Amino acid sequence: MKYRIWILLAVLMVWPTSLLAATRAWLEQSQITLGEAVTLNVESDAVSATPDVTPLMRDFEVEGQSDSRSVRLVNGRMSTSTTFSLTLRPRRAGTLAIPALQVGNERTAALTLEVGATATARAASNGLVFVETEVDDPSPYVQQSVGVTVRLYYATPLVSGQLDLDPPDGALLQRVGEIVQSSREIDGRRYSTAERRFLLVPERSGALTLPGPRFEGRGAGGWMDDLLGGNSREVNITGAPRTLQVSAQPAGAPQPWLPVRDLRLRYTAVPQQLRTGEAGTLAIETTVVGATQAQLPEIPAPSIPGAQVFAEPPQFDERFVGGTPQVTLTRRYSIVPSQVGTLVIPGTAMAWWDVRAGAARRATLPDLTLPVVVGTGALSPAPVAGASRGAATPPTGADDDILLEGERSIPPRLWPWLAAGFALLWLITLLWGLTRRATAASGPRARVRADTGVPGAAPPATHTAADLKRALDAGDLDDIEDVLRGMARPAAVDLDDLQRRLASSSQRTAVDLLRRARWAGGDAAQARVALREAFRGGPLWCLPKAPATDEILPPLYP
């Protein structure tokens, strides 16, 4: 009996890890219409392994592939996994099988996708040129981002044209991206396609009529004469309008109101340990399907007791995946702990509304517990008051002076002797100063001259290498510039002056990136990385010019 219990406990301990290590695949949509695209996600923890997409080529066109890495904590252990996102477009209607894909030494489970027929084939039978409108959600909520795709089909070349969609009443319509061209076969006929994407945001509930798309262009002639019944080469086509049913914001929905299809949070960079006085990088990625950058709420920086948190500017990546808007937000934080021990970083949470399930959701990240060790830039711990008190022993003497805790008393009879000693030291210092001045006056006349011609030595630097390290780890670009200018002797007046004094080409390039990031809209993150790499060992200054000295002896042959 005991033997079976031990086996059961061992299985329970290994079971969560085995689930995490398994390679899995899932579809973001189980039903689509022919002509639409769907996203297939494949997640695996296999190192340097990518899915083999060859089995998909029979029934699908693989239009795009992207990958992302994530970090998870399971039973106190940190693990990484990679998610591959494949954009698939079906070649035919019906029930299509997505076969098992090979990822390294593992295989995913097989999936099925329902692809419905579309009215495109019927429209194609009526002409060689036609347009259609496709929406990713025909029943959206108020303020939900709806992807709208307007598609032009033409069987023979067109010389020029313009494909557009008029904005409806009660909604905002914004054009997104450029025209995407491809080809497709419908009922045995090959069509060239031109797609233009729009972003639709309903402002009120009720029926929303989306006008039909318009194409105005010119044909190459020949077949266009038969198509239009005349000699004109102009082509004017209007598609059928679409009606959407917009739902109101539900009562009790989480605020701020964020109606999306999916929202995921994950850690993309977690330090193994932290050091006092040094910055560690924490990165959080937020992926939202069915929203844009403007709709995402502000994510505050985490409040961590015992540490300073510096947030870098957020980075956004907006794109259309299968006709649906998708945005990825990456936030990076520099965490500088102030004391040794254990640092607890609270997890991030975000509330959202699932438009497909019609329910409130909440995405959360677990708390992180990281060890903190002593760093090179850490301050020494303050002495414990109790220890100093225990070490102090009150002296006893003939005067029976009592020392209060934290206070020292000097007997009155010592004050005259102390005054005489200070007076003697003052006289000795005065004599030493007069002697030094006389020696300097009778010495050589050679003096170091500055570039301006004014005699005297260069002033000392106002900042040190430790200041530079702290600025590179936790400061902003202004702090880094101030420290670098202050390390020059004399201090550099601006970045141009600083760049002229540097001897290293990589450091001059990093300073140029710093200037562009501050004043020309450059990439701040790229500038910070370049500065950290170039000034890791401190600035390398150009050698000063040889000092000019006064001639003591006249020339031999004047």
C-alpha cells in the first residue's frame, strides 16, 4: 500500500511539468468563410525547433509566420516556451483537416476547421470585375474595433483605379495600411485580387449600415468594351452594403471598457537575481486581438517596496491578422533594489470583455520572488544601534563623570589644554603655507597653459565612473548626458564638444545616437544599448596637447 502511495505522489509531482512541456496547437477561430484567413498557434518548449508546415500546403496557403518567447513560473521553477503564429488561408470550402505538425521531437494534435462557402462565386459568374466587403465581426459591441476588408476581383488587367469605402453614420472608419495584392481561383477562373483594410469603431448601439465599396478605374480595352457595352474604358463598380448589429455596453462590465477577442499577458524577460544598486530588466508583453494602440489603457509601473522602478517608453506593434486588428505592447522596467534579501514584484492584471463569449475576463500575471545580493554600487548597511550600545562601557574615574547614551563628556580641566593645542596647530599651518609660497616663487617659471591661453590647471571632473555606471543602469538619457559631460576636464559645454574630445569611434557613434534620441526623434532604447556597450569601461579621451612652457635659455643661434 505504501509503495502505491509513493508512486502516486511521484506522478502528481511530475504531472504539471509534463503538461507544460507538451507541444500543443490551437486555432483562434474554428469557423470561417472561404476567402478569410485564420491564425494557427503552435506552442512548444523545444529549443531551436520550428514547426514543419509542409503538411499544410495541400489545403492552405501559408501567408505569414511569426514567433514569440515567453517565461513562466511553475512550482517555483522558471521555464521558457516559444509560440509560433501561422496565418493560413483555405484553398477550398468544407471541413478541412489540419494535420499534426512536427516540432523537434514532438508532434501536435490534429485539428479541424469549418470553411463555409461565400457569395463570391455567384458574383463572379455575373462579371469579370466585382468587389465585396468582409467584416471580422457582424455583431460587435460599442467601441469595439472591427476589421473591415474591401476586396476587388478582376480577371484581366486594369490600367488604374481607386478602391474606397465611405464612412457610415454612427461610427468611425479609418484606412489601415496599403493595398495587398494576391490571386485566387474561383469556379475554375483565376482572379487577381486587391485588398484594402479599414478599422471600424461603432459609436452607438443598434443597426449600423456599412455602405458598399466603390471602385473607379480604367481598363486596358478589348474585353472592357464588351463588358460595358460601349467604347468607354472607364470602370465604375459598387458593391453591396452590409448591416451590422451593434450591442450596447453591458451593465456591470469592467472599466475601463475594453471589448476585444483575446488578451494575454506574459513575462518576456525576468532576471534570475538582482544586485543592490544595479538595475535588472523586467519585460512584460501584452497581446490584444481585436484592438488598436489607442484603445489600450495605461499600464502603471509596478510599485515595489525596497526598490526603485524606472519605466522605459512603451513599444507597440500593430498589424492585421486574418482581417482582425491585433496590437502587441511591450513594457520594459529597470528595477534597482536598495537592500539585500528577497524582493517581491507584484503581478500585473488587466480586465477586459470577451466579445465572443459575452463575458468579463481578467488577465493576470503571478508575483515574482527574486533574490537580491550585494552589488558593487550598494551602500553599506547602517550599523545596528543596539550593537553600538552594547559595546560602549562607561568609563570610571576620579571625577565620576556620567556618560549619557550616545553622548560623550569632556572634563572641564582639559579645555585650556585643548585651546592651546589648537593655537599651536594654527601657527604651524601658517608657517608651512608661507614656506610653500616662497618655494613656488623661486622655482621654474614653466606653467601649463590651457587652450584659451589663460594660465592655470584644468578643473577636476565633476562626475566619476560610479556616477556613469548608475546613470547607464537606471538613469534617463538626460542623466547620462550630464554625467558624460561632467567627466570631461574641463566639463564639456554640449554634446558636440563631448564628441570632439572622445578618442573611441564607437563612443562617438553612441553619443551621436544619444543626440538623435533626444532632439531628432531617434530610438531611445537603441541609444541606451549603444551607450552601455561603448562606455562599459569608461570614456576614452583624446590625448591633451603638449603644454607650452616659457623659454628659460635664449636660442643658441638667434
